[in-house]
Amino acid sequence: MARNKDKPAPIIEPRCLTLQQAADYCALTRSGFSAWQKQGLVPGPIPGTNRWDRKALDVALDKASGLQQPVVVNEDDPWEVWRREKAAREAAKTRGGQAEPSAAAKRRSRTAAHCPD
């Protein structure tokens, strides 16, 4: 599909930044950015690279500014239930014992006890 010549091409902001770009993004000099990195205010480069993740910088700056919202876990969320049960099964395997029955299994046994045939 041909691009509309009247409409400018979208600007693609890179996610991975060089040291200079990361410093510019934070409105710092390179040495100022390095100082913030040593203080733990911003993360280091992506492991094995000399590039900084723009999103990781955003998260670090939000946290440093007090903008990070606390994570609220919904205990009834199916994914959370699955995650807890999986962790319990894996822990039981490493101990060589039996895993505690899952929440679903407990509900089934309670239902069976209250609903005679």
C-alpha cells in the first residue's frame, strides 16, 4: 500500500538509547547520568549491550519521583491462583513431599461434602 505523500511519515522513537541519548532523555550531561546510575536512580545498560531501555528509564524515574503506583494483587484472579498453586507444587517437589491441594480441589471437596447424591 502506497504511503500518502501529503501526510508526513510517523516518527519512530527508538526504545534502545545510547549513553548520550539516555542522558539527553533525562536532561543530564553524560557525567550527570553516570552519577545518577551510580546512585541507583537510573538503571544500567541492557545486559550485554551499551544501550539503555527507554521504558526502564521511565519506570526508574517514576519510582524516584514517587509516581509509581503500588501493585495490588487480586487474590481471586485466576492467574494469581494458578501462579500460587504452581509455586506450591514446585516447592513440594523440591522437598520431596506432596503439594497441598489446590484451591479448586478444596472447593470441590467442600461442595461434595455439602451436596450428597
